[in-house]
Amino acid sequence: MTGRPDATDLRARVRALRLESTDVLTVELEGIDAPLPAWTPGAHVDLAIPGAPVRQYSLCGDPRDPRYRIAVLREDDSRGGSRAVHERLRPGDEVTLRGPRNHFVLEPAAEYLFVAGGIGITPVLPMVRAAAAAGARWRVLYLGASRTRLAFLDELAALEGGEVAVFARDEGVRADLAREIGAHPDAAVYACGPARMLEQVASLVPEASGRLHLEYFTAPVVEYAPGGPFAVRLALTGVELTVEPDQSVLEVMRSAGVDVLSDCEEGICGSCETGVLEGEVEHRDHVLTLQEKAANDCLMVCVSRAACPVLVLQA
């Protein structure tokens, strides 16, 4: 059985590697069996390397390019995905991709304020390029420990129609996010980076305004009231499963032999998105917008639960 019948593994080959800044390596990929699928700014792919955990990386190249480009920050205290990219990948190597998926979509706007923390620049860079091409006003706030660790500064500087403000801690420069956001009251705000930065941005832009768009590296801590058990019915087979209070829908589906794609298991990546045919969802993810949650037609089975006795899933 499969929880994502539309999910397809794509064979890709490493075309080139380039060190963009301290500890940030870009990987250029090309399709082996067919051209890689089209994508839009904000999209990401799952990258599978033999012997390493599957990790997600934002596409940071140009959507018009048939090749994909991702940027990988080396993190020695991670689960090993970034080390595998930095230490083992070489031009000509074959990898497996899934996607692309996009839950961080660039919506049309007359003005944008982009806030990127460190490697959070990766989904933002194609957005800035698209905003510049559309003739929109834009400003980038790029935060990090040092300029030597900030990738793509030259590419950003080459774009016209906006401004890039760099805030490097080792230069004693810190961003006044309240002042910056207050100076752009009508701008669509897109932010990606560490949780602490995103929490501050979220506190300054009401979610109900529709202006705020966030992409998380790690899930923010949210306390939920304990709930009771509920059932999920799998539409493809008619099987009904009970989800206990200490279980996730993902765990129960897997225990029943359902193959569900997942990565973060924190509700921030969107890999485990599953369609909902009937029932009401208690959304606990940090991927879907308010409007998408209100549509009640999907859930992230790693964290979200039912707000009704039975959920009927498209699985």
C-alpha cells in the first residue's frame, strides 16, 4: 500500500559541486532518465544518498534551468545527511530525488520583504530573482554569524530593483526586525531561518493579515491539550485504524503496512501530506497556510490529528 500514490523517485546525476561560502556547498543535478520536473520559487526536493538519511533541500537555482541546484550547509551535529553530501558526493555520482514540492509559494505582490537567516537564503534566492523579474519592490535582510558564511551574496547583489542588507554578528551589526518590518507595512513578508528569528518575525506580522509566509528548519515548541483516541479509514482499502493519544497517524499507518513518505516528522517539511476525504482535522503542522488548513482537504500525518471520531484518508 502507499500513502502517496503520486510520489515518484527520480534518478539524477551530480553534474557539478561548488563551495559557495564557508561550509556551504552547492550541488548541481541533472535528470538521468528524463528532464527533471518544473518547479517554482520556494520548492524543495528530498535527496536520497545511499547509506545516508533522506534530507530535504530547497531548490536555489533558476526555474528556467533544466538542472536543479541545492545548497547544503555542513552540520557535524546533524543526522549525517550534510556530511554525506560534503564528504562523499562527487561529479558523476547518482542520487535519488523526490518532489519537487512547494508549501512556501511566492504569491504575487507589489512589494516584498525577505528575511533570511544563514542557509535560509536557499528558498529566498529564487524568490528575489522572481520578484526582480516581475518589477516588484523588494528588500532582503540577510542575517548570519559572518559574511564568510553567507552564500550567494554576489548573486543577490547582481539583481536589480531592490536592496540587500547584510547583518553579520562578527561585524557588530544586528537587524532591528521591528523597525524593518514597520517600515514596510504593506509588503509580503517571506522568512526562512532559525526558529528564534522566525518567532520574532511572526510576533511582528499578524498571521491573519495574509502577509506572513514562514519556512522552518525545526518545529517551534507548541503545547497542545491531550486528546482522546480516534479512527482513520483508508479509502483505498477500507481498512479502519485506531490512533491512540500517544500515537501519531503516521505511526499507526506504518504499523498497518502503509508506505508513507516522511522526513522531519515534526510537521515542517510537508513530505507526509495525505489527502482527507471526510472528517475534520486538528492541524498541528507549520507548513499549511490558514487558508489551506481551513480547506480541510489534507493533513500532515506525522503531527496532525482528528477533531472528529473518524477521518477518511486518501490512502
